[in-house]
Amino acid sequence: MDSSIHFTQAERSLIQDTHFFQTKAIISQKVKQILEQLHVALKEDLAGSSLLAPEGIDITTGQFVKGEHLHDFPYRYLDFPKYFSQDEKFTFRSLFWWGHHFIFALILEGRRLDQYKQNLLKSYDRLADQGLYLLMAPTLWEWEKRPELLLEIRNDNREEVEAALATRRFLKIHRYIDFENPVFEKGRLAEEGVATFRLMKAIMAK
């Protein structure tokens, strides 16, 4: 039996590419700096805020995470503010996912869920048509931008969103920033994160 393992021409070319990992390291450092800037800006914004959140929520430190295998692609994210327990979740996650997009996501689960849903509907006119999507997947930990997993929050589909909310055991609202978005070139990603958080504050209001 031939047990030899062959490398394709494309694979051999990549093996010899000394620039990719150098560039990857530069990009990763820039993303780290963006998340650090965002953390500082969100912390300042939270100083004058009152949120409907679990006791003990972290509004100081947050959590920075990096990895290589979100569906086989590298990623970095910041959870801030942040609270996680078995029964309750409350965080604003800013996630860079290599090869896919940047995502700002509000994750809410637990005993205050009904109030969050009411807040969303109460602020519907403000939230609609702002590029926000309600995640319809059965798990919180889905990040792909697939139409069958998402329901856009728009002015013309309020009844559909309201019906979907009634059945959700958690809330996860996504805002996607594609890599072709001008905010990347202009260096405004942290500002965009703060603006998204401020928009979503209506859902977290007391």
C-alpha cells in the first residue's frame, strides 16, 4: 500500500510563503489594539449608565480572548460588559473572525429575558433598519451570516420579529461589519462598536 502523503502545488506555495504569517501577526496586533480602544471607550460610556443586568456584572475588566479554531479560522474577541453563569448571560461581544467579518453582538439570557424583549419592542422604531439581526439559531454560539439563521429587524417586518421573540429562550442581536466596510480603512471600528452598543442600550434599559 502506498502510504506516501503528497502536497499539491498550491500547498507547496503556501509552505514557502514567508510573508503570510508576518502579515497575520501585524493584523492580529491591530485587532488587539482596536479591542483595547473599544474597551476603554465602552468603560467610559458605562460610567454614566444604568443597565438592567445581573448583580455582579463586570463593568471594569471584561475578557479578551484569542483563538485559532472558530470553524478552523482565527478569531479575537472582547466581552464587555460581561456576566456569565449557568442560567444567566449578559454581554456585549466584539468579535473579529478571520475570513468572515467583524461582529458586535448583544447576548442576553436569564430571568430578565421578558423585560429585554419588551424593551426591544418598545424601542422598535429606533432599532429597526439599523443593520441589526435577531439570531434564530438554537444555540447562542452561532456567528455565521446565513439567512436561515437570522431575522433582520426592519420597520416592515415588525410582526414577524414580534412572533419570533415570543419563542426565543435567549436574545442574541448581531450587527455585522464586513471587511470591505469603510470603517476598516478609516480606522473607526472602535467608534462603530461604541455606536452599536449605545443603539442596543435601549434593550438593556431598566
